[in-house]
Amino acid sequence: MSRIAIIGAGVAGLTTAYLLRGTPVEVVVFEKSRGYGGRAATRGRHGCRYDHGASSFSANSERVRRLVMAHLPTDQLVDVGKAEWTFGESGRVLRPAPAEEIRPKWTYHQGISRLGKLLVRFSRAEVHTSTRVERLQRRTDGWRVQDEDGTVYSAFDAVVLTPPAPQSAALLSASDLSGERVRRIRRAVEAVDYTSQFVYVFAFDRTFPRPGSFHSLASTSEAHPIAWLGYEHDKPGHVPDGKSIIVVHTSPSWTAKRLEQDPETFAPEVKTAAEDLLVTDLRYPSWYDVQRWRYSRPQSGLEAQVLDVGAALGLFFAGDYVQGTGRIEQAIESGFDAAQRLRETLSW
Ligand SMILES: Cc1cc2nc3c(=O)[nH]c(=O)nc-3n(C[C@H](O)[C@H](O)[C@H](O)COP(=O)(O)OP(=O)(O)OC[C@H]3O[C@@H](n4cnc5c(N)ncnc54)[C@H](O)[C@@H]3O)c2cc1C
């Protein structure tokens, strides 16, 4: 039986693992954090659930729709069902053309991280959480995976790397790998840059009058400190009645200038910018939360030929950057492609 190691339990890695169920392959997933889903992440606090990474996802392609709507349980799946409006540098809010306004925006009652949990539950993979992979080695009997405690897991016929490109490149650099093909792969992965974002979550024990019938506001200008703002309480199951949560994603250029500073320092500034956009008094939140996403979205994609070079060595790649777009749907697509490439290369 073949053995495959998948590094990273975000939606790309877990889609790959899920699609390998029912094949004669033993799949082992290694994830550095405690949970599943990566940037499709949810936290719980004071009886509320909130998505502090990706807010929702699309399922436009046939295979992604089938996975989410037909293969995985849909009992907790919800469409946010409200519109996204836009704003520019001046902060003036605009309503898009009706055809553009409402597109399905999927999440789950218990939060978007349920997608990762479902993929784990219905895959047959062995998943090691709190296990940061530090090194890969390629030996005659196959690949070895070494974690930060020095534990070595062996031997694998293939390794699938799914962390964001800068983290995948760092792992390749720290690994015991040589040769022109590996150098070529590393250069291509290193060439993919990511933006960074802070996410602020402001919770209130009150409701607000709404300045428009939108769920979220998306910026059309990099010059504004806010890239996106949404009402978390619009998502069924997330926030108890009578309470509100406003989630704010900062813009990549604003974040880049502040990335190494404590994001809490900027909470008042971000809250004021949100007040100006919503024309609403956001004083006295009952609590707030902050998340720094050093690698939020890729700015380009992976050179396609590198995937062939990697496959010949037993080294495979999945993740939003492989598709070139920082979206959950594209990360899922990359998992489909990686599973297909594994099947063709290892021919089981
Ligand atoms: C603030 C924000 C808002 C977003 N909004 C949306 C949105 O509304 N809609 C949308 O579609 N997309 C959105 N995205 C993008 C979306 O979240 C990502 O494109 C998608 O989740 C990427 O999935 P992935 O599996 O490729 O990567 P990840 O989710 O990053 O998964 C990679 C995994 O690898 C793990 N890992 C890294 N290094 C190691 C290591 N050495 N050892 C073991 N494990 C490791 C990480 O912990 C992580 O779990 C948003 C992202 C952010 C940050």
C-alpha cells in the first residue's frame, strides 16, 4: 500500500486527503496548529461564533459544488443571503448593480471551520495536529518527515506541501534536499508573495440601525485602511439575538506598514474608520479580538511546469497560490488537482 504525507490541514490539504479515501493509499496529515481548516478559521467566545479568517466561500465550479452540496453534509450549511456593497478611498458607500449585488456566500452555522472538520471526518486520513513539520528528507526507501520535536515519520511514497508559498519555500530550504530540480522548485515557490492582513472583531451587547441592506462592504481602493467589513450577526447561528459582531479586515498596504507592531495598538484607529463607513457609533464594545494573518492571500500563482518537476520526485503542491487566487474555492480546486496528479503519477 502507498503512503502519502500531506503537510497542512487547510482546505487544500484536507480536500486532497478526502479525495484519496477509497484508494489503496494510507494518508497521514501533519498540521502545526491545534485545529483544522487553516485560514478558513472560526473562534467561539461569550456564546458567539465568528469567522476570523475567510468570511464565506463560493462553490461555482461543478466539482466544488458537488463536494460541498452532495458529498459532505449540508445540514449546517448556510448562505449569508445578503448583499455586498462597495466603498472607495473617500469611504462613500455604493450599491452595486442588482445583478452583481447578491451572490451565494456559504458558511456553516457553527462557523466556516466546519468545512475542514467535515473533510477530516469523512476522509480516512490519520491527522497529527500540533505537529509542525521542520524538515523533509528523500531516501532510497522514500520520503521522511521530521517534526520540530525531532520525531521522524517514514517512509512515504509522496509528500504534498500545502502551506502558503513562503512557508512551503522555508520548509524546502530547511530540508535535506539537493539537485537542480529541487532548486528550480524552490525558486518558483519563493517567487510567490503573499499580502498580510489584520482582522478585528468588535462585539456589542446591542444591535445597530443599518445604513443599508448589505451584509458586507468591500473596498475598491488600496488607499483605505479597511479592505472589507461585515456583520457577523447576519450569519445564522453565529451571534445570539440582541447582540452584534462587526468584523473588519485591514487593507494589505495599510497592514504592510504596521505588520511587525502589535495589532491591538491599532484597534481604536480601525474602529473609528469602521464608524465612519457605517455612520454608526461603535463605542463601548463588550469585547474585541484581533488576528494577524502574515500570509493572507497570494499575489500570483505557481509556475505550472514546476508541478511536473515536483511530481517526478514525489513532491506535490496544493494551496490557493497553486491556483493563483486567495479563495477557498481555489484552494479546494488545488486539492482536486493534487489528488488527480497523485493518482496519475503513482498509478494505483
Ligand atoms: C483575512 C482573510 C480573509 C479571507 N476571506 C476570504 C473569503 O471571504 N472567501 C474566500 O474564499 N477566501 C478568503 N480568504 C482566503 C482563504 O482563506 C484561503 O485562500 C484558503 O483558506 C487557503 O487554504 P489553503 O489550504 O491553501 O491554505 P491554509 O488555509 O493556509 O492551510 C495551510 C495549513 O498549513 C499549516 N502549516 C503551515 N506550515 C506548516 C508546517 N511547517 N507543518 C505543518 N503544518 C503547517 C497551516 O497551519 C495551515 O493550517 C481569506 C483569507 C484571509 C486571511
